[in-house]
Amino acid sequence: MADLSLAEELTCSICLELFKVPVTTPCGHNFCGSCLDETWAVQGAPFQCPQCRSAFSARPQLRKNTVLCTVVEQFAQAELARAKPPDGWAPPSRAAAAAAAPAGQVACDHCLKAAAVQTCLVCMASFCREHLRPHLDSPAFKDHPLQPPVPDLLQRKCPQHNRLRDLFCPEHGECICHICLVEHKTCSPAPLSQASADLEAKLKYKLTVMYGQINGAVRALEDVRARQKDVRDAAQKKMDQIRQEYLEMKALIDASEASSTRKIKEEEKRVSSKFDTIYQILLKKKTEIQTVKEEIEAALTKGGEFEFLEKAAKLQAVSTKPVYVPKVELNQELIKGVYQSTVDIKNDLKRCLRKSEEPITSGEPAEHGTAPTPKPTRPVKKAPSK
């Protein structure tokens, strides 16, 4: 894990490979020199750091970070030494492949039937025993060098000089003949066998390095998946916590709503109970007045004078009072307080939600400089009390 962390620190965030000629920006971040040059060439002014987006009006003059370059080289060598190919593995060999391949015959370029036994490097043709006889007997072919049959003669023939290409130019990556040496004076050509051996050794070494790189890539892929799982688990855990917090907030809001509703219902029950009591009292008074009224009507219409006088005297003494409804109403202060507390909770919740939806500023430096400092507000003078 420590090696992966170090590899991450030594990796260019543009090409995602180990630093090649690393340079450091004024904001302190490192990149490959070529990667940063290409990025800024496309981007243009103002030049921004690809990692933190710090802006520079003029293109910074960057130099090679020699210390970081040394660290990268040492890390690459350590990784190469630590990378071990699988047990029993060996890079393939061209000699072994050639020995395993079936030997093919070279046909005579004269008769196109018999197998060739020699190839003439001057005539640039292969001959069987019968048609090779002039080269062996005639003095005219004395200066024609012969060698074992060349299977790919047409491919090895120089198209420009019609000579056998028996040299390899590593600078241009092509096979050349002896006459081509005039055009390759500044190069360092080598015989085909030597160049083939050198390139084969380099490719074997590169193949071994690539095994190490593949192993590193496998470890990096596993690390990426592990980190992705950690991020997913952490996010899921935090979402569960947030869900639980919201459930608790909903429970608190439900409890607050139940409490406020209960207070209003208790006040309504208190006032309604008073109205019930007043209703019963008024109903009793109405019944009493109705009874006296009926007795007076009966006294006026029935009975003799003596009986009338006795009843009238009694009824006259009965006193009746007018009926009125006392003032009974809800406690407006209580209802107003309950409602206002509910409104305050709603406003506080809105304020908190609005604040949580604001973008969170990161710790990275701003793209276009720091934000201006707000001016302090002046205190407001209170008006003198009357």
C-alpha cells in the first residue's frame, strides 16, 4: 500500500504515468514537462494549473526538477528489481523459434525447380548445382562472392542499389547495403547479426520490464477497486446516518405538531365545557320563566276572584331577570403563542435548509486571486426613547 501511495505521488495527473522530465509549477504541483507544455499550448492565457486551477497571467518559466527526477528513476529501478516474472518463465528466443520452424528450401532463380545451393551476392540470385557451374568454372565470375542460400533475397535486396542489405542503421531503423553507407555517414550501422542480437536482448529486457508493469497495473487495478469500495461503503454509511437524522427530525416535528395540536384542543375543550355549563343554566332559566308565564296566563283566565287574588299576589312576588350570555372565548394569547412557535420552527428549518444547499468552498486556492474582504458594517444608532 505504501508503494502504491508513493507511485501515486510520482504519477503525472495528466498522462497518469510516472513523471518524465518533471517540472514544478509556482503553486507547488508537479507534471511531466511535455504534458504541461501541450496542455498550456491548447489552453492559452491565462495559464491554469491542471490540478488546483491556480491562474497565471504570464506563462511561468519552468525548469526540470532534478531531485524529483532522481526519485522517479530510483523508484522505477526498485519496481523493476521487485518485479519477478512467473517461475519457469523465460523470454522467447529467435534462435529457438528458427530451430523449431520447418526448414524451407530456396528455389533456383534460373530453373525455378531445383533447390538452390548457393546465392551470388553480385548477381543477387540463387542457383542450383547445375546452374552454379559457370560461377565455379568461369574466371568471369571469380569476383562474385557466394554464400549459403538466402531465403528472403528479394526482401533483403536494396531497391536503390540492387545490393544485399547486410547492415542495419539503428538511427533510421532500416537495413542498408554498403553503398547506402554514403548516405549514413553520421550513423553507426552494424552487421545484421550483431544488430539482431542487440535488439533481441533489448526486447527481452523490455519484455521483463513489461511483466513488472503488468503486475503493477494489476495491483493498481485492485487498489482502485478497493478504494472504490471504500468510497461506496463510506457514502452508504453516511447516507444511512443522514436518513436516521432525518427520521429523528421528522419524529421531533411530529411530536411538536402533536403538542401544539393538543394545546389547541385542550383550550377548545375548556371553552366548549364553559359553553355547555352556560347552556344548561340558560335552559333552566328559560324553563323557570316559561313556567311563571304559564301560571300567570292560567290565573288570568281561570278561577274566581278570591283565588285569583291569592295567586296573583304570589306570582307578582316572583322576580324574573333577563337572560344574557356571558363573554366566553378562546385564549388568544395561548393560540397566538403556539402558532408563532410553529412559524418560528418552520423559518428556522428553511434557513438551515437554505444554508445546507449553499456550495461548499474547497480548500484549493481560487482561480483568479483571493476574494475581497467584506467591509465591517457600521453600528446603527438607536433612536432616543420618548
